[in-house]
Amino acid sequence: MAKITLKDLSHSYLENQDSNADWALREVNIDWKDGGAYALLGPSGCGKTTLLNIVSGLLKPTKGSVLFDDKDITTFNPVERDIAQIFQFPVIYDTMTVYDNLAFPLKNRGLLESEIASKVKEIAEMLELTSTLNNRASGLTADGKQKISLGRGLVRSDVNVIMFDEPLTVIDPHLKWVLRSKLKELHQKINRTMIYVTHDQTEALTFADQVVVMHEGQIVQTGTPVELFEKPKHTFVGHFIGSPGMNILPCEIKNGEVNFSGKKIPSHKTIKKSNFNRTQIGIRPEFINFSNNGIPVKIKRVSNTGRHKIIDTESSGGNIKILSNSSTEIPSGSAHITFNQKYTYVYEDNWIIE
Amino acid sequence: MNKTINQKAWFFVVPVFILVAFNAAIPLMTVVNYSFQETFGNNVFAWEGTRWFKQILLSERFHAALGRQFAFTFIILLIQIPLGIGIALTMPKKGWGVPVCLILMSMPLLIPWNVVGAMWNIFALPDIGFLGHSLNGMGFDYNFTQQPGDAWFTTILMDVWHWTSLVVLLSYAGLNSIQPAYYQAAEIDGASRWAIFRYIELPKMKKVLTLAILLRFMDSFMIYTEPFVLTGGGPGNTTAFLSIDLVKMALGQFDLGPAAAMSLIYFFIVLLVCWVFYNLMMKNEVQS
């Protein structure tokens, strides 16, 4: 059990780094509280697995340090760090039985046979593996194997943190949900710090209390699922989270007023700064309404998903997606829309202006 | 769905049929033909039934050759498999060392077999060969042309030199196909180097090792050229393995009937051992 602090972490797989693109991780700072459930969310290649492997000790960071309970453990190996990690593909020891698989980390640490037996039994019960304990592990299905990998992490009572590296990738869709709730349930039961890496927003948002969104080796936002949805601090978060993602549209800022396609847009903050680089306006499809006057758009396509309608429209400033109830009447041809002021944000070089 | 019936489609099978007939079935049938008959040339045959088979199976000469053959194959497998795995484990996984090692390892495999025999013959000659001369210089009484023990030692050394690479390359391929996550998980589980080998590397190499053992079994069990060039089966008959003995019988003595019967017995032994071994190895494999 430990609080985890990452301080100014940067990592590169190259010997020499010339540009930002050479870094897999840039200036990462994180504080993870003891016993929390966290998710690292981002697309493939954003550096989330690199970050995870640095926390677990499989990788040494190029710069910066990792602290467990304020103690610098950057140079420690995974065994010294006392962590558990579950990988994308179920890692099992093919020739061993399920029991021996679960007992393996304990045997390696020299525990007594009786202690091992009771521990393994307890974990097997928790994961519903009791009936298969004496079977060869290689005969199990993918989700059964992944449960074993998970069990090998849980069986040690002393682990500081349990890390999951996209653990549900190879699991059948209908079992994903089952295993995910199992994880959530386990977290509540054993109350250990868990870090969950995924590129699937549903997995991240349902599992974690705090989600860290990563993009091109940087952390773009950390927050609760609601915060990420309602107030994305970076256009990437707006775009990546939500389905469909946030509308990001070019805009102009003059005298503290936001102008989009010739109209003044009320935003949630007054802007004091002047002289901007590239500015954009961000509005989620959920927060756009049809009205009698406002921004003129042409309706291009309406798709009904059953619960709601997704409307593709075209304005003079770019394409805008709108999400509305499936019962809402959609005007055909041309219409006018307004943005909900509370959820309209302005971004400069992709970062929010506050 | 209605199936189209067109008997002309059988013509597509004809080329394969002819090919298999000429490269396997017909030659094999010739051997079968000889094994049941006596011939004195001029295409005159006399039916002998199972006489040649009984004669071979009861002959001490065959027993001795078979015994030598099993001993040889057993010894080279015992050396080559662990040695091959050991070398594969120490080979680099990335960097410039990989191509260097792979090329060095492939070298012996590319040398024609009779050249290997000739090379080792000269290399091991007690008076002028580097190996023979050095061994004698160190005080060993080494002469592979005169002493059976030395002849065996040299033949085995030659085979190990020639073929261990095959085991190395197969094992290396097997090792490289192991996902890094396995090593990472083992590291986190606190596994020792031995445990990693025993529980990850060895099981993951099982299939390629089965293949390696089968290939090495078959090749060494049928070995001919190299010992023929190196020792010619001598001194005496001490390194006359099955195929050397077979050729002696067929071409040296022109005993075509017994030689044909011996070929078939030889063939069935290889087939039987491979079949038993393969089934034992694959018994616990899950169908995936």
C-alpha cells in the first residue's frame, strides 16, 4: 500500500533526443493516492504503457523520479517495488496447474506451504476459480487465463499497487463486462491502489475514480469522468472522450469577444487576454440546440441510434455535429443553432483559455 | 446448394498422382518386390516369401549395426539438444550480434556432407591433421583410423559440429517468439533464471524442440555420407551404421533381396520411432 508520486518524468527510447517527437513521455507529474482506482487513457502510442512500465520498474526513466510513499524508488526493480502487473495478453505458466500458477509468486518469495495454500484458496474463491484449481492452466479460456494473471497479482498481500495494461483486449465482449465489474468489486473489497491502462473510454470511465488522459507523451488532463466530459482542458480530451466527440471549430477573438463564422458566441468566461495564436471554440454535440436565430447551418445527415439522433450539419465555419433526443423533431434543409454558454470553451493552441 | 458434378475434375489430380507415383510409390514398390524374391539378374525372379525378413531380423550383423545406430543417435541427441538450447539462450536478441551469430551458425549447415566428411578426415589425421596432431602432441594416443573409441569420438564430434546449429536456429526462433510480457510477468513474480527457463522458455520451445529432435533423429539415424568419408565404417565394422551396412550388403555383396528387406525394416523403425515420439510429445497439447 502506497501513495505514488511521479516527478518530472520523461522517457525516450532513443539515445539522443532532438525534438519532442523523440520522447515517449514528456514532463509527467502525477500524484496517486493510496487505495485509489485510476485509469490512464489515451490512443495507441500515447505513452501510457511506457508510463506504466516505469511505475512497475520494468523500465528506467530517462529523467525524473518515481516515489512510493515519498521514498525514491526509481532504481528499484519490480520485486523490490512490490507491485503486480496484469498484461494485455494473459500470461500464464502453461505447464503448471491453476493452483501452481497462483502459488508461483508466493513460492518464489519463500512462503510456507500452508500459508501459500490458504492464500491461494482465498484468491481462487474470490475469482471463482476454485473448481478448476487442479486443472492445467493451458486448457482454460482467455478470460479464465486472464483471471489467473489477475490472481497472481492479488495473491500477494503486500503489493503496493496493481497495474493493468489493457487487460481486456483479448476477452470476448460479453465477458469484458463481467470481468470489469469483478475488478471494480475487487477494488472495493481489497482497497488497494489500482492503475488501469486502456484506450477504451468506457473501460476507463467505469473503472476509475480519476482518469488521466494522455496524448503524445503528455498528460493533457486529470479528472473525474464528469470533469473530463463537461470541461475538457485540451481539445484532444474533448475529441477523444464522448461519442461523437466535441466539435472543435476555428474562431476569432477580438476585444474579449468570441466570433465564430461572423457571429458573436457567448462563452462561459470573459477573456481578458489579447494577441492569440490559433484559437478554437469547443462545444460538445450534447450542448447544441436548435433555435429560431443563431448560427445558420445546413442539415446534411441524420442518423438515429435508437436512444438519440446524431445530426451532421455544415456551417460556414466548418462541420458541426449535434446530438439530440430521438424524439426531437429535426428541421430539414437549413436551420439555426445555439451553443449552451455554460459548456462552450475557447482553446488556444489546443489548451483551454480560462 | 446444388453441387456441380463433373467427373472431369479428376484430371486435375493426375499430375500429382504421377509425381507421387514416380518419386515415392514406384521406387518403394520395387524395393518391396525385391524383398520377397530372389534374383540373379536378367530379370529372373524366384519367390522367397518372408525369408529375407526373417534372415535380417535374426542376423547378428543387423543387430550389431542397429545397436551402433541407436547408440550413435542417442549420444548425438544427448549432446546436440542441450548444447543447441544453451547456445540459443546465450545468443544476442538484438543489435549487430544477431546477423553475425546467425551467419556463423548457418555455416556448417551449408557445407556439403561429403565435404564435411573429407574436412574432418584431414582435420583428424593423427600425423598431419590439426586435431589429430595436437591431441597426440598433448600426450593422447589418438588414431581414429585404428582405434574404435577414437573413431566414435571423431564421428560424434563431427556430427555435433555439423548439426548443432540446426538445433540452435530452431531454439533461437522459438525463444524469439516468446512475448516480452512473459519475461516481465516472471520478473514481477520474482522468478529465478532457472524458473524462467523451466516454466516459460522450455514449454514455449516445446514445439520447435519436438521438431528439432525429430529432424535430428531422422537425419542421424540415416546418416551415411559423413561417416562413410571419414571412417568408411571402420576400423573393422565399429562405425558401420545401418545405412553403411545396407549399402555394403546391396552394392558390395549384391544381396538385393536381404538388402531390400533390411531397407523396409529400417524404414519402419524410423517411422515407428517418429510416430511414437511425436504422439508422446503432443499428448498434452490443447487443440487450438
